[in-house]
Amino acid sequence: MDQGSIARILKQVSGGEDEIQQLQKALLDYLDENTETDASLVFSRKFYIAQWFRDTTMETEKAIKSQKDEDSSEGTHHAKDVETTGQIMHRAESRKKFLRSIIKTAPSQFSTLKMNSDTVDYEDACLVVRYLASMRPFAQSFDIYLTQ
């Protein structure tokens, strides 16, 4: 991964969101800008939003399940686990709120949201997609699947 390009894209994308949200916003802006030239990008945009929302929901469910499992097995690290679970829940809710705001945006309002129209080009969009895909659970555990 080209971390320099990722850092450049993050600098260009405005917003106080976390790194993942900024990259998601950059990719969605790119897809919005190019929907006139390629109609399949509308489907891609909707697919990414749905997939990211699902991933956020799954991450939250795993955090709750792991907290319940650890509560039943150990009581010594409870305060630390609650804190990290709370942080995960807060991050998940902010990501869901971001995705809901994107979903509620009408197609006619896309042009008013495009403040950084030249932030991401095709190569940068490909890099963002690869970077976000590498953050998914399957990609992170791919070596485990291969060894098994």
C-alpha cells in the first residue's frame, strides 16, 4: 500500500471523522462525480454504503458478544473491556450516522456536496478501495485461512 498517497488523500478530504470515514467519503465523492459517465457506479456506491453499514453492525455485535463472553469467564479485566467496548460502540454509531446521512442525500443534492471535486482520481480511488478492503476481517485473516 502506498501510505504516502493515503496520507495525501486524507489531507485533501475535509472533515473531523476518523481515517476510515474520510476515505469512505473520498471514494463516495469520486463515485458521485463519475455517475454521468458510468451508470454502474450508482450501483457500486449503493453497494459500498450497504456493505460498510453491515460491517459496522457486525463489528458492534462482535464487541457485545466478546464482552458477554469475557464477563462470564473473567471478572478481573471488566473495567478495561467496558471502556474498549464503549469506544467501539461510539465509533460504530458515528459511522452509522455518517452512512445514514449519505443515504438520505437526494441525487439532486450530490452536486452541492462536491466541494472537493478533484480530490480523488481513478488511481487514487483504486488505492482507497484496496486500502479499505485490506481493513476488512477476511483480508486481515487471510493468512490464517491459507494455513488451515
